[in-house]
Amino acid sequence: MSAPSPSPPAPPAAPPSASPSASPTLLLHLTGADRPGLTAAVLATLATRGVEVLDVEQLVVRGHLTLALLTTPGDDGAATAAGVRAVADDLGLALVSSPGAAEERRRGGRVHVTLLARPLSAAAVAAVAGAVAGTGANIDRIRRLSREPVTSLQLDVSGAEPEALRRVLAAEAAVQGVDVAVSPAGLARHGRRLVVMDVDSTLIRHEVIELLAAHAGREAEVAAVTERAMRGELDFAASLHERVAALAGLDAAVLERVRDAVQLTPGARTLCRVLHRLGFTLALVSGGFAEVVQPLAASLGIAHVRANRLEVVDGRLTGRVLGPVVDRAAKAVALREFAAAEGLPLSRTVAVGDGANDLDMLAAAGLGVAFNAKPVVREQAEVALTTPYLDSVLYLLGITREEVEEGLAEAGEDAPPA
């Protein structure tokens, strides 16, 4: 009987794969009074040790430096830490070093939480932070977006389920009397957008139909109908016909006087200037009247307009509107049509409004903002702002007050007042 053939030699075992988190590291955390050259001096010391820089974060707040460096330990981690400690002592910096620290792994579900108030109390910030933690999410970073005319903070949050977090924070915001918005992080926040705004009581301080009714001596009557429509108690189209009927016989020359009387909402001009500078497209969608809205849009450089038209015969208003009414559904249609014309998906749109007839538009947009809105709108909108400054919308997009002022200065325009 022949001997069995020898088995082939087993292949050598593959070496275990290394992962960044398994590699030896050194975390260096330095704090102290800031001055030019500190970071360069610390890194120059590390350079002599032949280490690899894995992560760096630096922050200066009111002249106080916080510098965190994650590096490989080099040939001798203890010697590397000792070398950094020596230079830190020379620079007057405190140092905490942690050998073997793992690289940070941010959890999924990343969102930005924007917190606005005037004033912003420590109690409100604590309550919002606690609410975030209560959902199991974590605040990774906080930065200030503005100090005047409102204080706004951006919280970078990970491990969040956006809709659940939004519900929790909306309830907490109501208790604390602050505004809180939850928006996606990452690429979804960057790039060109379409921003569609309501006009009456949003872009401007007034309800134009009430200004017209004042010239007809029927302001109180029309204002009462307007209020009921904006609260969602009346069908908008029916209420518009009822209010416009009260204008029958009014001299059409009144329209020019009303245009001259219109005042922009504080921050409206700044919002438009900054959005134009960013390359955004702006549009106005109004249940008011094109005779007032179109000249206003032209003065602000806004190309897209959708609004009702008043019928005029022999120089006087007939009390009727021409064509289909721009109502709640029509506003959402206009937003979709403007987005298509600009080649933008709805996810790249922002809608801002205050009344019940804006709800479909706010729901259709990628970001719907209820601005000083009626209760029914605040309850249903994705984001509600109660600040009286329309340029607060910029903070929801992650734009800081400093960036606003610097951008306008570079364009040769006056910076907005604080």
C-alpha cells in the first residue's frame, strides 16, 4: 500500500489589518492666552519628532486659545509629549496629553440645530442642550452665528433622528420662548438655492389690501376679513374677492401712493443683498397685487413674481381681480414652477411666509420658514422664527453676521446696522 501524498504547506497567515483607531496615537490638548506664533511653535516641535498629524482643532475665544492635536507618537511617545510640554511651558500654555487616544468617529444622523433669541439666556441654552441629549444625540460643536440684533448659535449634532429631534426641540422652544431650527448637515446645506417669499407681513410690514382699503374708508372691515383668512378660518379666494369688492370705485392713482407708503420688514433688504451675493435666486409669491409687488421686486433685483391683478376700468378699480386667484395651492405651484425654471430640485428651495395661505408652499419647499406667523402656521411649519428681523433667515443657512457684513463691504455696499 503506497504512502499518502504529503499535504501542501499551509499558506502563511495574513497579517492583521491595521485601522486608524487601532494605531498608537497621542492626543495633545493645549490652552492659554493666545498670541501669534503659538500654533507654529508647537507644530515645529512635533516636526522634530517625525510624527504624523492625524487631526487638528483650534479655537480662540476672547483671546483664549484651545488647541487639540491628534498625532502619531513618533519613535518615543513619552519623549514627544515631554518635548511639547517644554515648549508649552515656555509659551505659557497648559498641556494635557493622552497617549493611545482613539481617533474621533462621528456618529451618523448629523444635523445643525440653530438657536435664536433676544436675549438668549443660559437657561434656554441649557434646556435645548438637555433636550438634544434626551434624544440620545450628541452636540459635537457649538459656534455663534450672530450677536446683534439677535443672538444665534449653531449646534452641530450627531446621532440624531431629525424628525424626532425637531419635535422635541419645537416643544422645548415654546417653553423657553426661543426659536429653534433643525436642518440637514453636509452637502445638502451648500450650493445655490431658490428662496421664495410671501410679501404682505413678511417681506413688508403691511397688508397692501388694508392700505388700499384705508383710502376707501373701509380699513377696519377689510382688516377683519384679512385676519380671519390668515388664521385659516376663511377660504382665501373667497375672502380676497370679498375684500377687493370693498375697493370698487377707488381711483387707480391710489396704487402709486400705496407703493410709496410700503415699508420693508427690518432685515429684508440685507437678506436680499446677501442672497444675491451668494448667487441665490429670489422670488416673490403673493396673495396681494402685482401692481405693488412687481415694482417692489424690481427695486430689490427679484426676477420671479406671482401675484393677483386688480381690474381697472376708466381709471378706477372695479372691485374684481383678473384671472385665477393666487391662493394657497397656487403659491405651492409657483414655487415648483420657479424651481423648475431655475433647474433646481425642491430640496434646494426655501420658502418664507406668515399666513395659512403659505402652508402648502412651506410644506413643498426643502426648508419652510414661518416668519412671525399665525399660530396655525407656526404649528405646522418646519421652522418658526419669531424674531422681527427677516435676515435671521440667513442664520438658518449657516451664514454668520460677520460674513454678512464682510460680504456687503466687499461688494461696496453699506453694512447693515446691528
